[in-house]
Amino acid sequence: MDLKNELLKSIWYAFTALDLEKSGKVSKSQLKVLSHNLYTVLNIPHDPSALEDHFRDDNDGPVSSHGYMPYLNKYILDKVQDGNFAKEMFNELCWTLTAKKNYKPSSEQGLVSERDAFKLWCLFNFLSEDKYPLVVVQEEVGYLLRKLFMAMGQEWLHEEELTDYFTQNASLAGAVTVWQFLQMMQSGRFTKSASKESLALGIQSVYEELVLDVMQKGYMWKKGHVRRNWNERWFVLKTSHIHYYVNEDLKEKKGEIQLDMDSKVEVLPDKEGKRCLFCIKTANRTFELSASDTKRRQEWIDIISSAIWIQTENRRSLHKEQKERRWEQRQQCARRKLEKKMEEERLAELQQEKEKQLVEIEYLRQAQEEAQILWRTKECHWMKQQEEMQHKLQRELQKAHKDKFQMKLVMEQKELEAGVQRHRIQELETMQLGLEQALKAEIQAHTDEQTVRSAHARLLQEEEEKLKELMKLRYDQQDLIQRTQHQQHITNKAEALQQAMEGLRETRHLNKQDLLVAERRRKRASLYVKHWNVQLNRLMKPVVPGVAQNQHSSDILSHRGGGAFTSEEFSFKKNNQDRNDDPKTSMQLSVETLESDSEDYENIEEYMKNVSLIGAKPP
């Protein structure tokens, strides 16, 4: 604990005492008074105008502890020096401010005086944790009570009772505030065996040891530096110096011995009627002292050597170091307890986990047994299914082999049919070429026939006109006979007409022959087309398995898409057309056409039979 933290504890009590409304804030006027008093007791020079300016009344209102801390650190705590002020006066100032508000001693018991309450308050601040609000844990309370009883020369036997006190009061949470601690000390619950006077002496001794850093005190004889006589003085040893007084009331101080790292303590032989001598050597002088006995001398030598060692090592007081060690031990103990608790919790969790795992293992074992039984049942069922499936697969395999064989036969049949179809396609292509040629020939024949017929009709018309002219000339001839003067002219004209008629007859005869030739050609082309239509119909009919291929259709299609005319139908139609064109020659033409058609038809039928027999293509 450094000096600043030690002073802050007492100032915190003073600040909270000025917070009458418990709002965490103090008015500026009160803080100004508190700051002025702190300057005074801590012996710090200050500027009153700066103090007035900083705590000037304005509209900001009260100041919180956080708002007061910057000023407190900068102008007070940073300037304070250890040993430059009376620590007891500083503590009394803060105690006076806080005791007025918080400390209300019971008048009935009166075991602890107000002065002793102040010392206990200082001891509480020394042992408290560096946390706000300030509290002292159970271990430090026990440590303080043991120190008090040791100072009174008694043994403290209330450790279990103190533990029960903290355990039964759950609101304490293992620590007490200073006011709870003073109330506990006033009640005498843990100091029943001690009287008021002995308790006050014990408090004073512990207060001097812990708060005032008094390491040792007592009467010894000291040899004067000037007069060289021996005088009895009351010595008080602290870490850095030894004060000596006329007596133990500390009212008249006679001097002090400053201790540093160069100081030494040595034992001296007895002389001048004094025994148990030793000396303290400092840089300035040597102090000769005489203890009451050898044991007391050794105690003083040891404790002074410890103080010199503290100065040499630049260490703090032993009690502060012991407090820190106790705090570290509590922290370690708390850590060990926490670790132990965590370990217990972990072990409990492991135990629970182990029990849970055992339950799960048992459950898994039962589940495994059930699964094994179910597996055996399913395995039997699966074996039966596998056997049935195997028999079924064998049957299906046999059926598949049979189907494969049948499919092979069908494929061979299909292959044969495909060959036939390919052959028919080739024949169809050949037929198509032949049909195209036949159609071209038929079209050419029809064209020639139409040309001949047109010429024949034209000749018939000319012949008819010539006949009309001849008849007219015959009538005219009769008239001309009567007219002798024109007889010779008419005779000449009649002869010319007679010659023209003969020429027309010859031309008609030739035309008729050409017509007959054209009709024969058309008939041959029609028969040729008919033949290719029959072949085409035979090839266009699809090959169906199981159906005889020698069946032929009775329908004959022409290149126009309808039924083709037979030779008789075509002749009959032609005769009807001729008959309608020329009634005089229709009978003769029909007879001649029938005769010629029958002759050509027989020749063509014989030709077609020969073609179908040898399978040759028609020319």
C-alpha cells in the first residue's frame, strides 16, 4: 500500500460523510473547506486564490467523487511527502468528519471508548482492501483480533465463533464495513475475556505497531553526547528512525536517531557499572544504549537490524508486506478453492457423464441385443427372399434365353424382310424410272394424237366446205347449162373441184392412216403405263409377316392419280368422241378401231406375259 492509497481511504470517508443526501456528490463549498483542511494537516503550501477559483460557485452544482479526484491528485496527493506531516492528525481530521454522521456508540456497553474507536477505524483502514466501498474480510478481522489478544498477553479462542458469525450473516458476504466492525467490537462478542482497560492497551499497542509503524518501544538507558551521563529514556523504533522521550506519554521529545543503510548495531562490553550495552553507529555519531537484560538487548538489536535492512533493501514496513502476503495467500486460497470447486464440479460432471455413459451403454447393449434379434429375423427373411429371388431370376433367365432365341429368329426374319424390302426398293426405283419414261411417252403420244386429230378435223371441215362448194357448183352447173355462154367456164371449174375433192380424199386417207398410227402408239403407251402401275402397286404394298405376297390389287392407278383406262374403255371413249364429232364416219372408225385394237391388244398381252416370265424390263 503506497502513501497515496493510504491517504485516499481516509479522504473517502470524509467525502462520503459530506454527502448528506447520499447522491454521490458534495457541494463545492464543502469541498473547498475539506481541501483547505487537507492542505493544513498535510503541511502542503497552497494558493488560496486557486482554491477559490476552482471551487467557485456557479451553475455546475455539486461535484462527484470522480469530479473531485483530478483536483485532489494534482494539488494535494501529488505534493504530499511522507514524514512531512503528522499522520495521526490527518486521520483525526477525517475521523471527525465521518464519525459525526456514522458513529453512534451505545451508552450502555461502553466497552470501546471514542478514542479507541478512532484507533480501530485507523486499523480498519490499514487492513481493508483497496476497493470501494472499503471492507475488511473475515481473515483480516481474525488477524486483528489475534493481534489484540497477543498485545494483551492472552490467547484468542473465538475463531469458530467468528466463522459462525460470518456464516450466519449472509448479508456480510465474508466481509464487514468499518461501522459493522465497530459495532461488533462494542458488543464485546469476541472480547468477553478482556476488560475495558486491557482492551484499550491492546488497541493502543496494535495501533502503534500497524498504523504508526512502531517496530519496538520501551525504556532503555542512554549515554549523553555532551555531559556523558546515563539517562533513562522511552524509545520508539520506526523503520527509518528511533525517537526517544522523557517518558512514555510522548509529550517531551528529547531527540531521534536516523537510520539508513550505513547504520550499524554492535554489542559493547559492560563498563561504568552498566551492563547489557550496545551501540548504534550512524554517519554522524554513535549512540550508546543499555537494556534492562540480555534478552531485551538482543530483541532491540534484532529489530534495529531489521529496520536497517529495510532501509538497505528499500523495502516497505514489515506489516504492510505481511498484509500483502496474507492478501496473496487469500488469493491463492481463493484460487485453490475455486480450482477445488471447479475440480469437484468437473468430477461431479465426470461422474454424471460416467453414469450417463453407463446408462447409455446399457441402453446401447439392450438396443444391440434387440438389433441382433431383429437382424437375425431380418436375415432369415432376407435369405428366404434371396432364395425366392434367385429362383425367380433363374426362371427369368431361362425365359430371357428363350426370348433371346426367339428374338434372334425374329431378327433373322426381319433381316430377310429387310432384304426383300431393299430389293423392292431397288425395283421401285427402277420402276419409277421406267414409269417416268412411260409417262413421257404417253404424254408425247397424246400430244401427237391431238395434233393428228386437229389436222384430221381441219381436213374434214375443208372437205365439207369443198362438198358444199361442189353442191353449189352443181346447182350452178345446171343454171349454167342453160346459159351457154358460161358453160365452158363452169366445166373447167367443175373439173378443178373434182380434182380438189380427189386430193382431199387422198389427204384424208393419209390422215386417217396417221391417226391410226398415233392411236396405236397411244394404246401401246397406255398399256406400258398400266404395266408399270401394276408393278408399282405390287412393290408399294408393305411386306407383312404371315401374309401371302402373291395377292395383287385389282385397282389400276394411272399417273394422274385415278383409275387408268383399259384398252376397251379407251377405245369406247374414243369412238364415242369420234362419233360425236363426225356422225357419218363414226361407225366406220369404230369398226376399224376395234379390229386394230384387238390385234394390238393380243400382241401386247403376249408381250407382257413374256416380260413377267423372264423378269426383264420393258423397252
